[in-house]
Amino acid sequence: MIWSYDAILLILIVITAIVSLSIKDLISATITLGVFSFLLCLLWAEMGAVDVAFTEAAVGAGVSTVFLVATIYNTTRKSSD
């Protein structure tokens, strides 16, 4: 394993997790969550768990992000804040 690559990935994963939790805009938070999932996919692939990485990329970064964005676009906002 390349330790500098692992350290960079872990730092980026923590940053995207914090950013996705602190963003108030739902679309931006969803996209950041997709980036978080993609970074996890890279980490799993680097650790040698290619099947887990492929599943994370397909389900986490792909399908979940699309479903969340579609749900946000199909809902209406009732409050004015």
C-alpha cells in the first residue's frame, strides 16, 4: 500500500463527510455525498477489495445519488426559511 495515497484519501474522505453534513442546500449535500462515496470506492480498490469497491461505486456513488437528486427535485418546499 502507498501510505501517502492512503493519507490523502482519508483526509479527503473526512473533509467531504464534514462538508456534506454542514451544507444547507440539499442538492449540494447530495453531490458531496456522492463524492464521499466515490472516494470510499477508491479506498476500497486501493486496499484490494475490488468487489466491494465496485459495489460502492455502483450503489453508493451511482444509484443512491441519482435517487436522492430525483427525490429532491420531486418534492416541494412548504416553509419559507
